[in-house]
Amino acid sequence: MPLVIAMDGPSGSGKSSASKGVARTLGLRYLDTGAMYRAMTWWMLENGVPVEDGAAVAARAQDPVIESGTDPVAPTITVDGTDVAGPIRTRAVTNAVSAVSSVPAVRDRLVELQREIIGAGGIVVEGRDIGTAVAPEAPVKVFLTASAEVRAARRAKDLAADPGASVTVTRAEQERRDRLDSTRTASPLAKAAGAHEIDSTGLSLDEVIEAVVRLAKEHE
């Protein structure tokens, strides 16, 4: 199949920055599948859907129009034509996204959209189930991880504007999300067979990008 780089891993491992860097370096498109689940979650919250009620979420899963841009320099995400790149990164969305993304109807809807975008190839795709479920035939699979401390510190930095997002609180929320995502029935977070594991704990962003680019070039 045309070059598809599947980048999986837990929150705070550095997937987004690394994936965009790899895409820019190799001249590929970029897709953040996590943003799509966040967009769905944001819509559910905005429309008063109880996110812990799987049946209620499933009943509305087809309603929002979610569109993802694939430019790694300026990726976009819209819901019903509204730019939600900022709103989907709030703690409220972060703490609700695992519940929404565990609903099979949501995953079926978004995986279909993701595969349509991936179909033409020439893309770096980041998420939690790309190599295992969305694009298991991807020629290059990476599982990016980092220590819990480093991941929490990175996430807390992203949420610096939120006074309640201390490293301690962020780590607890992150561990809860990891637990939910790793144990859900539908496409749990897991390292795909044949994936190259990269621990970014002691690596710079450039070093992570270089490692993935090297894997891609070895595939050629």
C-alpha cells in the first residue's frame, strides 16, 4: 500500500508534535484521529448528551459533521463548519473523551471517516488504534511512549492556562484515561504487532522525528 505511517501511543507521549514533524520532513499529509474523537466529545457536551450513557451517545453519533484538514503545518478540525481546534483541548473534553470514544457507534463512524482520508496514502496518522484497527496494514508502525512523569508534565504544560491542571492532577487524570482506553472492548490502546516502540522520555523532539523518518526510509 502507499506509505502510511501509523503513530500510536498514550497521551503525552509526544505523538502530535512528532507526527507533524515527520509529515513535514517527508512531505506527507497528517491526520490526528484523536482530534476527531475530541470533536465528537465536544459536540456531545455542547448538546447536553450525557457522555457516560453509551446508548445516548450512540443515538447521536451520526449527527455532527466532522472534518479534519491534513496539512501538517496548519492542521484543522471543524464540527458543523465551526473551528473547534481550541475548545477540544480543554480538560472537560479530555476527561470525557474516553467515555465517548469507547462507544462502538462512535468508533464505527469515525474509523470510516479516517479510512477514507488514509486511503490515498502518503500520510502520517496518529492515534491509539491506528496500527491495530484503523490501518493494520500500514507499512510503518510506531508505538511512542514515555514515562508517566514526563507525560504528565507535558500535558500539564499544554494546560498551563487552567489553574487546576497541576502535574499531580494531570497525572491522575491521565492514568485514569490510560486505564479506560487500555481496557475498553472496542479497539483498546495497545502496541500493534510489528510496531517499533520508541521511548521518548530522554529524547528531544528532533531525535524522535529522526528515528521515525529513519524507519520510513528503511521501508523504502
